[in-house]
Amino acid sequence: METPLYTALLNHANVKPTSLHVPGHKNGVVFLQEANHLYKDILQIDVTELTGLDDLHHPQDVILKAQQLTTELYQVKSSYFLVNGSTVGNLAMILASCQVDDVVLVQRNSHKSIMNGLQLAGVRPVFLDPKVDEELKVPSYVEFERIKEAIRLYPNAKVLILTNPNYYGIAIDLTEIVTYAHDHGIPVLVDEAHGAHFIIGDRFPLSAVEIGADIVIHSAHKTLPAMTMGSFLHFNSDLLDKELVESYLSMLQSSSPSYPIMASLDLARAYLSEIMEENLQVDIIESVQKIKQQIGGIKGLEIIESHDRLVKGDPLKLTIRSTNGLSGYELQEVLERHTVFIELANPEHCLCILPLGEMNQIINKITKINPDHLKSEKPRLANKKLKRQEVKGIQPLEVSYFFLKKCKKVLVELDDAVGHYSAEAIIPYPPGIPLIMVGEKITKELVEKIRRMIELGVNIQGDYHIKKGKINIYISKG
């Protein structure tokens, strides 16, 4: 399997070079001895833009070839390596697609990097509330009729930004939506962070790259064997300017990109190609089914799956719930006592992300879970249900980001914040989807939700005052 960038780095390391360049560890020669056994091998390829190793910001050789192979695999016009995660891809695609005061249609349950991109671009977002999945009780996808109505109300919308799949692997076929948007001259940007592997076969959801979405972002590190922060941006548009996308990527990405991360993207692409060439998706699905059978046979656990007829779930996403009244956080504690570490927990359940490969170790560990440990010994916090946030459907941000820049921030008690615009994003992490966005009006229901999350010990990204019952709001300087 061809791996041009990784091979070039390996050849460079094999000549035992003397480093008179950055980084300061000098191919691992200068390093803290007690950690050397973990780092020594990878440091040999942690280099800089040397002869024969190309330049991410002006690729002409092995990086260019590695990106071209990715382009060919995903069958798009151009693919780009991202070393700052999908975050930088989301920022670049928004900044390259929108201008100040443009109306942008955006899925409400998008990642915080999408919301940050909207702020940086100074656009006027119109948020589209997703449907709530009845089984998983999480926001899923925006229904086609809602998108059609949004385009009718805002025919001059500059772009449509969607997230598909959601964090739990809930995905729908976006073909009809993309076609409709294109018929109205609106490009579609898709944060498909968790779907880099979808192209391997029909047992997985349909990828947005396969139906002509204009820009698609993939977090290769989430489901492919790539290093953390390794991602792809795929450009496939006749409506957007590719050179502008490249320009923003050059501005936003590190001027000292990590060669180990880039090489891992090269290898991850080769790994995915091998799965497709050897039709290994059948083996992967069989392993998933074995794990499901093992979990299904454990008293006190059940697997939750969407019953929505439009949904095709990602087989690598496994949502587990206690049948004994344990909250998702309590179940997480039980699993960690068995050295099984999951992706996230919430009041209802736990989310596991299965590997795109060998799963025997997982099966072996699951069989050793003691059902007696799945009985609740704590007050059952999960029994108290959180009130659902009101679904508004199509909701523009009431004030512009530029208006908010003219306001001042004031720290107040949560109850005193009701009716004011939030000056900070309140983000349960993971999954990184804002509960409250900057500029969003704070309601009693949102305050109740924040308090409930604090009670349950949810990790909340935002101002550190939030766990003390305070929040920053905007007030007029006048």
C-alpha cells in the first residue's frame, strides 16, 4: 500500500541524520531520560520541512502525493490534511464561504467550532432545531421540510451548514437536502467529523462526499487509526472558491505542522483503502454483532438504537443503558473499574466508539463485567428527568455578533441571568455541542438544565464561575 509521506519520513530516519534544525529534541537525542522509552521512536519522525519532506503550506512532493491519494479514495476534487483537528476545517470552510452579515442556515446541535466560526465570520446565523430521537433522547438531524421552510424564509442564505452524523452515530441520507439547496444556489457544508469511515461499504451510512456536498470535514482521528488532531477537509464544489479555502487553511493552521500527525493521516488513508480493497467491512460488522450479543447477555445492561425509519446508524457507535436505574455517569464508573473507558456519559446512558478493526480484547473485557456491579448503590439521580428545551424550529440569533461586541460582560447569579443574552458558551464536553451559545437568550429552562448538569457532575466547558452558580451576560454600555 502506497504511503508517500510516511515512507519519506522513515527513509529520513533510517539515514541516522544529525539534527541542526528544530524541534529542540533533535530527533529524540535531547529528551528527559525517564520518558525516552515512550517517545524515542516517534521523535525520529517529528521533524520539520527538510529536503525531501515537503511543506504542508506549499505541498509539491510527498505531502501533495499523500493528499492526492486521499482525494482519489474519497472521490472528491481536492482533499487537505488538517493538523489542528476538524476545528480548523470547520473554521476555514465557514470563513471561506461567508462574509460579514451574510445569513447562514445552521443546524442547532452543531459543534462549538461551528459556532465559533460563525462568530469569527460575523454572520447572521439562523438556527435550525433538529428532531429529537425518541429512543436515544438526543438531538439528531434537521428534517427536510424544516430546511425547505428555512430556505423559503431566507432565500438569500449564503450557505447551509449541517452536522451528519451526530455524536451518537445517527445519520440520514442528505441527498435530497443537498440537491434542493443546490437548486436554490446554496452551498452545503457538512461537519461529518465522525463519518470518515462511511465510504467503506453499504453497511455504513452514506457519506456526504458521495452525494456532492460542497465541503465535508472528517475527523480521521475519531474512527480511523490516525493521531489525535489529524483530520481531512474535502472540497467538492462548483459554488465555492477553492483557492479561498486554501488561503484560510494556510492562515489558520500551524506554521509548524506536526509530521507525525500528517504521516498518521497518510497511514489512516492506506488502512481505509485496504479495508475497501479486501472487503473487510463484513468482518467488522460481524465483530460488532459479537460485542452486541455479549452486552445483551449481561443482566443490567441494554443497547439503545434509533427506530427512526430515516436513520441509518453507524455500527461503530454503541449506546449502552442501565436497566437497574444507574445513571450514565454511574455506569461509566462501573466500566472504568473494569478498565473499560468510554467516549462519554450523560444522565441517561453511555456512548462507546468501537474500533475499525480487531475487537477481541473488547469482547474479552465485556465478558468479565460482574452483573452485581451494575446495581445502583447511590441515590438514583437519573430518575429525575430533565425538562426538554422548547423546540423553536427556525430561530435567527436575535442580535448580531457585532452588536454584542459593543456591550460589556457582567457576572451575575444564574437566576438574574434569565432574559439576558449569554456572554459565554456553556458547553457540556464531550460532545462539545453548546447548551447555550454566545448571544443566546437565557431562559429559566436553561438555568434549570445547567443546575442539573452541575448536580450530576457533568464536565462543562465555559467560564469557571458556572459551577459556582454564576454566568457572564451582556449588558449595554450605555
